[in-house]
Amino acid sequence: MGISRLPVKNLLRRPGRTAALVLLTALLAASVFGGSVVIGSLRNGLDSLEARLGADIIVMPSSAESKVSFKNLLLQGTTGAFYMDAAVLDQVRDAQGVELAAPQTFLASLKADCCAVKVQIIGIDPSVDFTVKPWIDERYARDLGDMEVAVGCNVTANVGETLIVYDQHTHVAAKLAETGTGLDTAVYCNMETMDKLLAAAEAKGVTHKIASGSDDLISAVYVRVKDGYDVAQVNNWLNGHIRKVTAVRARSMFTDVSDSLTGIARGARLLIGAVWALALVILLIAFAMMIHERRREFAVLRLLGFSKGGLRAEILAETALCGLTGALIGVGVAALGVFPFTTFIETRLGLPYLTPDAGTLIRQAVGTVIATLVAGLIAGAWAAWRLSRVDPGATLREGA
């Protein structure tokens, strides 16, 4: 038997011991890779949403807070359906310090109307919008026309198809890039299309009337503050001078979520560190037991001409084989446990969740394999050091 095949033969000779070492390294790799992917996805989701929003302040009717969480509105696109007089838009535009003000109107489809679940329909004014339109422009070179819609990546309709909403036929002009939020299940149209959809919804008994009786409705105004003006002061002025609305600073919500994300990330890193430390201790114990169990075997190899360096290389080779196998299994198991359940994870955490690109995932997987190998080799090197202190003659005389 060739010396180069000795590590493999030794591992196969004791399948139970080998399986235990592979399982430990797989646990280590799965925790590191899975935790890294989840933390990275949460950070990507928040960064993506912040880039898409582009607003400093969101102005909504005061009644909206009883219908939807403002944080969910920002983070998950859960806008619901609430309305105020469109005259609010002019009041906001006239406020000192306001650079841009863009209206949006919300409507929820019926469950059986166009999709398996309800989708959020959002009307925008392409001539002034600075939040959604740049996102649409990435996929569609023109402004959305009459009865044209752009759909989020998770809406089950493709470009060129017809989407029926409240018995109205709309043409899917664009399918948008993923954001990792509830906005991925939204449908976007211009205000003229929204007026027709609101009328069609009213005909089906879905009321959206407001106290003033106005038919010119909007749901929210997204505000960008001029450079040199304090966002908090502009926000307070809007709350104090425009009746029946609530102005909310987008940045304050991002700060709250960022703090939550930091706490989650810190907890995940502590858990990964604890698993790493526990796995390393168990690996050290396992290798110590292995050395004790195989001490006569190693003594015989020494008497047959193996040097101390050769035995150390043998142990490190076995460790590397176990570590590589376990790392690959662990990364694979973590991938199967994370990637198919991104929607579930996002829902449970209540935070934007956008999986990193393929290049980043490959780097994380490679880094995990290397880190797992290093941990295994540390345990193997410690075991080899202990072995170098053993006298082979004394070992063989034990029990003779």
C-alpha cells in the first residue's frame, strides 16, 4: 500500500470515528455559512430599500396609522388602502424646505382578481416621481402609458402579458429588479390608470371615499428636503400646519431598523462564535481520544521507519480530509436550509431580505471552507504535537 493512500485507508477503517469528525466540521461550516448569508441578506435588503426610497419624509393621512404600521409600510411595502384629498400635495409643495414632493395612491387587488394572493397596486405621477420611477427606468425606457403597469419580480406575470385587475385589462410593460421587500409583489401604474382602477374597484363594492367627498385622491406624499434645511424641522412644520395628516421621517425608521439589524447580527455572530468554540473544543477532545486509541498503531509506524514529521503529516492529512468533507457538506446543508426559505425568513424577521449575488455567495462559501479547515488543522496540529512527545518503545511495552 502506498504511503500517500494511508490517510484514506485509516479513515475508512474506522467509519464511525470518521463520521463523527466529519459531522463536527459540517456543523461548524453550516453555522458559519448560514449565519453569514442571513446577515448579508438582511444588510443587502436594507441597503436596497434605502436606495429605492430616496425620500426624507412620508406624509400620510392621520387615519393611516390605525390601518397599517408605518414601519411595515416602509420595510415591507404593506401599504393597505387609505386616502386623503389630493390638495394636500400642494400644501406640502408650498412648505419651506421642500425640494420635491411626489404623490402615490394605493389600492389592493382582490385575491382572485389577478393573482393567487392580493397584490398592492401603487399609482405614481411619472412627471414628478423620484422614488419608484428611477427603479422602473432601469427596465423600461418610457413613462408608463394608459393601462400599462410595471410589476415586482415576484408577481406571476411577465412582460407582454395581460394583468386583469378589477376586470380591467392592463398591459405588463416591465418586470422590476428584486428589492427583498414586499414591494416585489406590488404593481405600479400612472395616476390615470389608477383612477380607472379605483372606479372599477368602487363598482365592485370596494369603497375608498373620504370625509370631504373629493374624488381626487392620493394616499401618501414622498418628500425630499432641500440641502441646508433640517429634516426634523420640516417634518415638524408639516405635522403642525397641515390638518389631518401625519408626517414621518424615513431616516428615523431606517435608524430603528438598522439598530434592530445590528442587534440581530451581533446575536448571530455570538452564536456562530459559540458554535465555533464548542466545535473546536470537541474536535480537540476527539483528536485526543483518537491519539490515545491509536497510540500503539503510531508506535509501530515509528518503529517501521516513520519519522515524527511523517506521523504529523499523516495526522494533518486525515484532519484535512475530514475537514474538507465536513465543510463541503456543511455549506451544502446550510444552502438547502437557507435559500429555499428566503420568504419565510423575511416574514419571520419582519425585515428586508435580499440574497447576495452569486460572486459574494461563492466567496462566502470558499471562506467558510477555509475557516473550517483551519479549525480542524488547529486540532490536528495539537494532536500531532502530543504524539511527538510519546516514546514508541514505552507505548509498545504497555500491556505486553
